[in-house]
Amino acid sequence: MSVMVSVEFPVQTGKMVSFLEFIAKALPATRAFDGCLKVETFAEDGGGSLILIEAWETLDHQKAYMKWRMDTGLMAALEPFVSGPPIVRSYQPSDA
């Protein structure tokens, strides 16, 4: 059963354009990662935050991906663009 994960990045004032350029270069590897079904990017009006909406085969796939990103230094490379740590939330499908 697939899961949806949101990853919200608080973006420093005036850095949205450069952050979007940076993220655009990183997302092909995300989309190619084992278990990734889809990634969409949404920038908040006014430039305060960026949200990635990700669909994964399982939460374990997404956790393996996040570990890989930590191990390869991408999360540290985000620091010049963000004003705090990302907020990660996972969601399971509902029959509602």
C-alpha cells in the first residue's frame, strides 16, 4: 500500500528562486530512487516555504531515501537556503 509524504522546507527570505533551482537539480535522483512513485513541488505564495509531496511504495522506501540523502550530504547542502529543519509528515490512505 502506497504512502504520501510531505516535506516542508522553511525558505529564507529572498532565497526561493535559488532554492528552486537547487531542488530542480536534486529531484531527478529522488524520482529515480527505489520505491518513489511521484514527487511534486509546491512553492508558497510569498516565498515562505516549499513543500514536496511525495508518493512512495512504502514508508520504508522513503526512510531509506532520507537516510541516503543524509549520508550523501544533500540535507547539509540545503542549509544556505532554509531557515530551519524540514518538517516531514507521512500519511496512509484512508477509506473515508
